[in-house]
Amino acid sequence: MSVTATTAETQPFGRRAKRFMTDYPLVPLIVLLLLLVLVLNIMQPGIVNQRWIANSVKFAIPLALLAGCQTMTMLTGGIDLSVGTVATMAAFFVATQAVDNPTAVAIVIALVPALLIGFANGIGVGVFRVHPLIMTLGTSLIGVGFLQVYQRTVIASGAKVPDSLTWLGTGLTWGIPNALLLFVPVAAFLIFMQRRTGFGRLLYAIGDNERATRLAGVKYWQVILALYMLSSVLAGIMGLLYIGLIRAPSLSLAEPLVLPSVAAAVIGGTSIFGGRGGYTGTIIGALILTVLTTLLTILQMPEGARRILFGAIVLLVTAAYLRIIEER
Amino acid sequence: MIRTLRQNGWVVGLIALFVLLFIVTKLIQPNYGAGDFNSLVRAVLPYAFAVAAQTMVVIAGGIDLSVAAMMALTSVTAASMMDGASEEYALFVVPFVLGLGLVLGAVNGILIVVTRVPDIVVTLATLFMLQGVALLVLGAPGGAAAEWLKALVVGTVPIPGVPESVAAWIPKSLVLLAVLLAVVWIPLRRSKLGLSIYAIGSNPLAAFRSGVPVARTKIAAYAIGGLFAAMGGLSLTMSTGIGAPIPGPYLLASVAAVVLGGVALGGGKGGLLGPIIAVFILRLVRTDLTLLAIDPNVTAIVEGVILVAVVMFGAFITMRSRPS
């Protein structure tokens, strides 16, 4: 123990800092988050209070849920771009079905398209070996088509957001967002799954070396199928929560969150090439992006500039991770 | 003879499929005439350029996810520059926008070469960035196009010595497409650069060892792809008269047409003719669905399913042909 300590001290500071960042990737992330909050507080003194924090958390949760889909799929070297459409479909279905049905039934109906799209993604990626990016883009295109057809059939009956979802999405209990009631168990489940279960290990294994994993006897397509279905269901759940937060069903409800969800996972330290990362970092990544969005809103940055910035973040962080991996 | 046929078997098959579909169209709608063909070609135009852009990049062993966003950006740039400007000013706008496409494509290539991040990730990031720039250029659909530019894609070409009934089947937009693609593609195919592009797509390591400048060739392939995307953006502005900052459904369509056109997604194989015919086929299927009086939204679903099925098929073929 002491030997390693002395050798570490003789190394130059730059390498030690890099070493520290690769060993504890969460620490610099949390520092970055606090730094952003500090900048925000300097620019607009007094903005950071309990209400602001509760509000930020409320908006970070849907993003973190979608980023959870990206984290899981990215661990295997994939990506899921259909999450925006899946979430929108779930939200739209629940709002329109809740008019005639009890909420529980509406929720079940709303999750059916999520399962179907996840199934199609899983088959396409797992069995036919289409690149996940293209496959999920295609299924999301089909999903949008279905949504438009469906919209015309329910145009007369109108829409209603179930009260329970509004309570969950917008409500506060003693200043704490109710959405945490949903998020904390989901996050705990995801982190437990990634770290402690065989399925989680398989995700890392496939992302690390797919060929070796298959030679080791893993049924690749089964894992991928389960993964993409899980990802879609998670996106569907996010849609249910999001409709409670936004309270206005539309055909492009969750679409603007797709890019930030990829960015959140990448910032959180999940490698887009697969095999490294985890959900804990993604949660902090989602918080960072939410604070950053507030910052950009205060600076009156237009939507276009925000997209440029998020795209640049994805590219820069990915390039930086590549360098770190290569130096090892 | 047989050798050429075998080499171009895929393209011949595609042409046969196109003719077959055309007969089907004629059966569904006996009135389907030159005018309808004209509008088909005009609808194909932006898709065809998107496919050409994608083909270039895929042959070089990459993939360009930013093609639709690049078209949106070049389209809004052209439309907002021509807004309220004189007709002659457009003579300056067109080369400027084409140059812009060339530069944007080259930037994609440079980013891939310099950062060594895979093509698919880099172009995903630039897809978002270009979308953002397009929104900054023009917040909502708007702008204008010069009259002579719009006239370029409307109507037919009067060719002396050709009877009216035949000339009616040669729309201006088809001639424009053929000329623009040929001007770039044919010299390229015969040049050293073209050969290098095929070489790096088929085996980058072997190409490198044979003295092909892999990085430079890759950048060149992306730049030419960007040029085609700019043509696509211009054709969008030409046919609609405005520019829209939201990218159309060209990305998936371009990938599907490339696969259907016999270009291997791994790179190094195929030509430009196959994908272009493939995109005509895909559009004609859409026309048929519309003629069958199917709800346009359902048409979108069917089209999406076809595209996904084609891409799945292509991936399946690639998987089979790869020795593992």
C-alpha cells in the first residue's frame, strides 16, 4: 500500500490528476456540477434556494430516466434513439386513453407500444445485426407514423392527464418532488442491475468484447432483445412521468430530450463504445445538463446554440475518453 | 457481355424492378402520365442527392448521419440569402452554398481523422450541431428562391428532333440530376482519388500500406459527400421556394437506398447508379400507395417498415458475407 503511495507521488501532477479522474470519475463530475451552480448563483444572486433545487430536480428526473436508456444500451456499444418517440407515444396514449378508462388500464395500454418498439429494436439489432443507431431511428420513424394515425382516431374524444400522474410529475411534498418516489426505486434498480446481476455483467461484457462474450457461450441476441425491451419500457415510464410534468400531450413531447439524454450519459462517463460507465454518473450528468440549460436560458441563448453546444459536448467528451483509454 | 451483366447484375435487377413497379403503377392508375412522372422526379431530387452523398461516404467505409441536417442548413442558407435579393445575386449564392457543403463535409472528415472517434459518433454530434446552426440561420421555415432557380426543376426540356410525346417524359429535374451527378461522379470514378476512396473503404490497412493517403482520402470523400448534400439542400429550396430548418426524413431513406442500391455498408463496393435507381423505386412505391388511396399517415408507416426491412436485409447480407 505504502509502496504504491510513494510511486504515485513521484509521478508528475498531470498524470496523477488523470489517474485520479479515471479512478474516481464521479468526483470531477460533482465538482463541475457545484461549479455550475456557483456560476449560476453569481450571475443571478439568490436564485439558488430550496424551491429552485426542487424544480431543477423535477426537470432533471425525466432526463435522467431517458439517459438511463442510453446508458444501458451504450454499455453494449449501442444507442437507443427511439426513446423520444416511445416516451411521446406512452404519454399520448395515456392522456387519450384515460378519458374512457381507469388510469391503471390506460397506463397498461400506454406501455404496449413501448414494448413492441423495444421488441422490434431488439430483433433488428440482436438477430439481424443492424447498427443500433439506424435501427432505432427507423423504428422511431414508424412509431411517429403510428402516432399520427392514432391521433386522428382520438381527435374527437380529447385528452385528459390523469390526476395521479400530475401529482407524481409536478407535486411537491414538504418541498421534495414526488417524482423522486418513482425515480429512486428505478435508479436503485438500474444501478443494482448493472453492478450486481448477471444480466448487468453481460452488458459490460458484450460492450467490452462481443466476440469473446459469444465464444464464452452467451446468447447475444437474447441479451440484446431483453436490453432493448427494458430500455423501451423505461422510456415509456419516463413518458408517463413527463406528461404529468408538462400536462399538455403533443406529438413531439419528448423528442427534444433525445439529444440531451445521449449527452447526459456521455458526460456521466459512459463510453459510447461500450464496456465502461454506469448509471450513477449519468444521474449527475443529467443534473449538470439541467443546470447548464438554466444557465443558457439566463444568458438568453437560442435553441440553436444549445444544440450546437450539446453536440460539441458529446464529441469532445468522447474524444477525450478515447485518449484516456489509449494511454492505458 | 455476360461479364458486364454479372458485374452489374444488381443494377440490372433494380432497373427491372423499377420497370415492374412502373407497370404496376400504370395498372393501378391508367392515367399515370408524363406529368405525374415529372412530379415524381421532382420529389426524388432531394432524396437522390442525399443518397449520392451517403453513397460517397459509405463507399469510403464511413457513414454520414449528418446528411439530412447538412441539407437543412444549406437549404436555409440559400433561402435566407436569396430572400429579397436580386435574381443575379443567386448566381453568387449557388456556388457559395455548394462551397459551404464542401467545407462542412470536409469538417466532418477532419473531425473523424483528428479525433479518431468512429464516423457514426462524430456525424451524430455534427448532426446536432448542424441542426443548431440551421435554427440560428432561420428560426422558422421562410426565405425565398430566385425565379430562374425554381424554373430549373419545373417543366420539360425541349430537345430538337424529339417528338413532343417523348420529350414530355424527360423532365428538366431529371436532366439536372443526371448532369450534376455525372459532372462529379464520372471524373471522380476515373481519377486516382476515386480509386483511393474505394481502396480505403475496402481495406484501410492495405490501402495505407500501398501508399494511399488514408486520412486525406477520407476527408475528400466526406467533402464530396458534403457537396452532394449541398446540392440536395439547394434542390429543396428550388422545389419549395423556401428553406426549412428542420431536417427531413432523408437520413434513413438515404441509408436504405444505399443498401438497396447494392453498396455494402462496410464500404469499398458498389457504384452511384444503383442507389439512385433504388431511391426512384422507393419513391415510386410511395406514389403507388398514394394512388391506392391509402391514408398518407399509413403510407408513412408502410414506408418506414420498408426502409427498416431493407436496412435489416442489408445488415443480414453484410453479416453473411463477412468471414468470421
